[in-house]
Amino acid sequence: MKKLKISIVLPTYNNARTIKQCLDGIFNQKYPSNLYEVLIVDGGSNDNTLDICKKYPVKILKNKWKVEEKGRVVGINAAKGEIIGFIDADNIIYDNQFFNKILIPFEDKEISGVDTLYYDYKKKDNWITRYCALLSGDDPYSIYLGLNDRFCFFNGKWTGMKNKTMDKGKYLKVKVFSGEVPTMGSNGFFVRKNLFKFVSYDPFIHTDFVNELVEKGYDTFGKAKVGLKHDLTNFGDFFKKKIRRVKRRMKGEIKLKYNYEVSMLKLLGVSILFATFIVPIFDAIRGFLRKKDSAWIIHPFACFGVFLIYASYTLSYKIIGRWFN
């Protein structure tokens, strides 16, 4: 099979802490340099993010809207590749065969998009980065509700949603179903460019995009047996991201077309599990036995903390009618 041309869409905004590692991972790939382009879509960084980016052979585009959901649209429209890959500034690639591995599933014409089966990390990484890699993401609710899209080490599943999976050796070929779509579409998600003419993508909200692909019949994806790291700063930053997320959604800044049909009863059940600590402690032990790492100790506290954030901000918005400052 001929090698495919890739366009990497990489939104930035004050990412000086991680952007060098991110770009190093991209430009260390054992893939022909003339077959991939990197589109930096910057939302007005006022640190030295762009100074760092200019040291690499990238194309810098302006995102006048600042938010990444609009920035990705700028990158998509400028992309010249046959495959568009979404990598964030806090994604770090350790494997120099990453591009080669992520592109193998595209040899199958039925496959619309490909992402990684798991998140990668190194033992020297901080606790919260390792914990989120082991968990399969940065939101415990997503895992317990079965919405996750990467491998979770305490339950041994990459998602809790209905799917039909075939192990093809170097990747999983996965057929997903409308109404049962995992939260795919970000952190190393690659997709055929020609599919953008069939679905809406402005603003680019990754879960909406993938759900619409599935509804249009492009319902088969690859889960490449490779990982990339999602770098997080510290425990405080972990919780701050949850606060920003819930505020933006409840204020209508993020308008989802596809709200996952999670019953209030199921949501309440997960909240009770988190508030009582018992199940998260059990799952932390189970996870440690499967993948030994001291970062599992975070799990019960992360679950409880996220429960407090979501509960307090939801009550504040729905009942009190104002926001905590």
C-alpha cells in the first residue's frame, strides 16, 4: 500500500510547557517528512509557545476565536493530507513508529478513523498523568458510565458501549452502533479527509463528529495497538479542568448535538459509588494487581473530588441559580 499524506491539526494556546515534547514526538517519526504536515492553530498565545513552534517546520495559522473547537476547523480547512490527525499540545508520542502503526488500519477501506487503543506513559511521569493513562482518561464518570474510548486497566475494557470487535493483530477493527458510540475523536484520532464533506464539523466537537459519522454509516474504526501520552500537570490542574468543563457546558459555551442518554438513576448510582469510596478502593486494588503502579492510590480521591465538583456546580446552576466563585 502506498504511504498516505497526513495533516496534523494541533491547536495551541499558552502551551509552552508541553509543546516542545509534543513536536519532538511528531518530528521524530520514522515516516517520510514530505508526507506529513503540521498545522499549528494558535488562539493568541502570550507565552513563548509560538517561539518554540517556529523552530520546527510547521505552518502556523491563527484561531481568532481562541477556543479549540473552532481552531480545529481552521486546521481542517487548511489540511492537504488524505488523513487528518488530531493531536493536542499536551499529547506526547514516545514511539517513533506511531504514524506507521496508526495508518495500518486504513488499509481496510471500511475503516473511517483510527485512534490508539490505550494511553502511554513512563514511570518517571507524574502521578496524575500515570493515573489517567491507567484509568483510560481524565474523567472517572466516563469510565463508570461505560463511555470511555481507551483501555481501562482496572476493568480490562476499552469501552463499556456495545460494539463488534475483531482482533486483526496490529489493531482492533471495531464496528460501533448509533446511540452506543464511545467518546472517540480526540487525543490522537486520525480520520479520512474525504469524510468531512459528509458530516458537519463547525465547530469541531469530537463526540458530535464521530456520532454523525456513525449515523451516516461510517461506523467502523481501528484501535491501533499503540499509545500516546496525555500529559497533565498536577492534581490541582486535573480538578480545574473538570470545573472549566462543567461551567462551559452549563453556560452553553459547548453545545452538544449528541448528549449521551445516561439515565438519572445510573448517574445517581455512580455518584453514590464515588461518595462512599468503597467501590473505587476495590477498583484501585484490582487495577494495581493488573498493572502495578503507585498512581492507583489516587483513584478513590479522584472519584470523590470529581463527584463533589459535578454535584456542587450542578446544584448551583439548577437550584441556586448562580455560580460558585
